[in-house]
Amino acid sequence: MSEMMKATRLHAFGGPEVLRYEDTPRPVAAPGEVLVKVYAASLNPPDLYLRDGYRALPPEWRPDAVFPLILGTDISGAVAAVGEGVSGFAVGDEVYSMVRFPEAIMTGSGAYAEYVIVPASELALKPAGIGHVEAAGAPMSLLTAWQFLIDLGHEAPNPFQSFTHQPVPLAGKTVVVNGAGGGVGHFAVQLAKWQGARVIAVASGRHEALMRDLGVDQFIDYNQTAAENVVRDADLVIDAVGGTSIDRFLRSIRRGGALFLVNPLGFTSHAEAEELGITVSVTQVRSNGAQLAQAGRLLADGTVKVIVDSTFPLAEAARAHERAAKGNIQGKIVLTVA
């Protein structure tokens, strides 16, 4: 008989109401894997897209799901068991991870559960000095900012462009972060400051106090001022919002500068960017335990902070998804697991 656990599962695609908190068999670690008892798991945009069946994509690209499935990639917890061949982790170790991404982007990585199996290569020790809620809020958003700005960390083909994404030197440069109050944005702000950049944060006014606390050099409330009308000669704009109007930032970037798109869908001004001498680049975040270990040192010493918008019990994941749908999130939404 399989041991059982609680998980929030999907039996069909749809709105938040399709999320069901129920019993399911506990997974077992295979060779090279670690079974983690989950204490917290955070929400990320791919969770919402998969729950909805990726309806924004053309039909031929949508997931051919096998139900039931368990959403979620980002976890913090403790090692419950290690599979054959695993070294570096022992039962009881506190760990965090982004699980099987993007490999399981269309099937769910299993994080909305009391237990999840994680490839050992995607796991890192939880940073000392922060709790499981904060640690669970970090992996995908922090790795996204890290791989865009600090170190790509892999040689996988880029699904969005023919060339490999390359981070650019940031020391002494002017960096604009659009969507600075969100998950990726608030990490991008902090990593750019850590690297010695002058940072301009663009977000709604409710995020100004946070941005000042994180040390930004200039804050622009997009409800009051169009950033592209006041920013000139930026070395880099990293956009964490997406949409069809992102080309407006091209006028704010100097020749030889760069525009990094966390969500490239809707951007069509590549020819204009080339004429202006601006590099437009995209990459797909990938699980990486070694990078989480590196970034974890910044979390441990307080150089980088995880901002938590709100928390919900795992049994109330539907409410968490409803909160996400309302937008204007400050930092991360986190599920707590009893």
C-alpha cells in the first residue's frame, strides 16, 4: 500500500475553482532524486497558465495533460528521504528548490503537496536566517533575475531566439527595472544594486516605499509618469511585465544598450531595435541547484530580501490563485503546508 499525502490537484483546466485539496499517493525518490517534505510553496505565473490550460497559446501548443496533476515548482522544506546515488543531502536537511522547470512546464512539477520529489541537481540548502515562507518565495523569480542579469548557468538552446542570452556588466551602469514590485522585478532591483548599478524602478505608487527601502536611485510611478518620457540613455532595461507596448522603452536606451524581456510575447519591434543599435534578448529560466546555493548566500546575509505579498494554507490554493488574478502583487504569494 502506498503512503498517502495531501495535495492540491487539478482534474480539469479552468479557473481557481478547479483546484482540489485531496489525498493522493506520496511519491518515492528514484535514483538521483530527493524526497522533500514541503513546508511552503510559492505561486508563479506558469502555475496560473497551466491551471487555465495555456489558453493564450495556439491550440497545437497547449498541454495534452494527464489528470490529475499537481501544480507548482517552488518549494522549501526538509529532506525526508534520499534516492540511490545522492550525495550532499541527508535526511533532515532544510532545502529549497525550483522543481523540474521547464521540463514539467506542461505537466506540473508537484509542489502544491505535502511531499515532492526533486532531482538532487536542482536542490540547495535553505539559506540560514530566513524562514521557509521566504525561501519558498525565492526560487523561480530569483533564478530568473539571476540568469538574466548575473549568470545564465546552462548551455541549453534558447527557445526564443537563435543566439545565447548573455548578461551584461552592471557596475556603474544605469538599469531600469519595469515591473519592479513583482516577483522577478524586486529581485532584479536588488541584484542590480548588488552589482553596483544605478537602478531606476518603474512600478505603481504602492510599491514606492518598498523600492526606496531596497535602495533604488529613482522611482517612477507609471500611473503618474510615462517612464519612456523621462528616462534617457539607460544601459539596460529589464522588463518583467510584457505586453505589446514594451517597445516604448527603446527610446530610453542608449545605442549599444540592451532590452531584456522576461516575457517576450507581444514584442515585435526587433527591426527598430536593430536600427537603434539595441540588443533585445530573452531566455528561459531553468532549474539550477548550484545557482540557488550561490544566491542563497545573498539571502542569508540580507543582501537580497524576499518580499511576501500574502500567504494562504495549501488547502486554500484557490484563494491564492484568486489573489494572483487581481494583480498588483508586491513580491510573492506563498502557500503554507502543515
